[in-house]
Amino acid sequence: MVRVKICGITNVEDALLACELGADAIGLNFYDKSPRSISPFTASKIIQKLPPFVAAVGIFVNWEAAPVTSLAKALGLSAAQLHGDEPPKLVSEIAKKVSVIKALHVGKASALPAFAKYRGATAFLLDAPHSGQFGGTGHTTDWSLAHTAAKSHRILLAGGLTPENVTEAILAVRPYAVDVTSGVEAKPGKKDPAKLRAFFDEVARANRDISS
């Protein structure tokens, strides 16, 4: 069964709706240049309201190891998503203290990322090439390459997913999870309830197709 992570959560209301609809994880963004960035204080208020078994994932871009692990411990994060240009050594250092999801960028005509370099990561998030913007671009990844990667790695598929294409994406890639931000928003940082519901409906449809 493909899992769902709703990223770019900025408020309790959106977090609770995502959980009610079946989210396995939510993403809390600590990249201060993102329109979805929140403070640790706001993140703490959201995390306190999460039901059991819903993971809180912190999104970090090019932070040093100590601040990532300290904040992860203070907030009780389930994982740190490293969404910048973090070198393998830094990924391994952080992974000693908190589970790491390493974001890698896969565009059209790209080669597969060098997954083996990031030995400490427990999963990989495949996103579209960033061109200076780390996530939330609305651009899709190369699903063919993502499908190849998903055969041997725990892959979270991101990049341009919407209620209109997520079923096709899941059936094409067969990822461990899908990760959506802008595709279910009314505006940056605010989710659209109708789009969220439609997204979960489509994921459920894809899971039924896989099961059958």
C-alpha cells in the first residue's frame, strides 16, 4: 500500500484534516526562504495535536548536523528530510541520531542519483530539479527513472503531484509513498480541503488497482 505524506503544513487545522483523511506523515518546513516555512514554536503546537502513528517530518535545507538533531529531538520529529545539497558525510552524521529522508532531484533525461553515497538515509524523496527552489515547484519528476529506483530503494515520490495525476504516478512508479505540497494548496502554506480529499480518494483508487 502506497503511503501519503502531506508536506508544507503550517497550521493545526490543515494538519488535522490531513490526518483525518489518512495521512501517514506531515511535513513541517524549516527552510526560511520557503513561503511554507514555520517556526519551531508553531511546529510544536502542530505536533502536539497529531494523533498517534502519524509521523512529523522536519524539512531542512543545508543545515549543519547539530541544529538538525537538536531540533528533531526537541520536537520529537520522526525523521529529518534533508532537501538541500547536503554532502554524504553530513547525511551520515545526522542519521546517527535521527532517521533521514534524503531528497534528490530527478528531471527529464537525468541519470539515476547515486543512492549508495547516502548510506545513512532510510528513504529517498525524488523531486523535480530545483533551479534554486528547494521543493514545492509544481514540476514533475521523471517517473520512469523513479520506477527504476523504487525497485531497490524506499522511494517517496514528489514533484508536481495533484489529484489529477497521482493515480497515474503511483501506477507508473510504485513508490513507497507519495509526497504532495503545492498540488493540494489553495495558496502557498494553506491547504485546499477539496483538493486534499480528492488527492486521498485518488491514492485509495490507485491502491485498489495495485491490490487487484
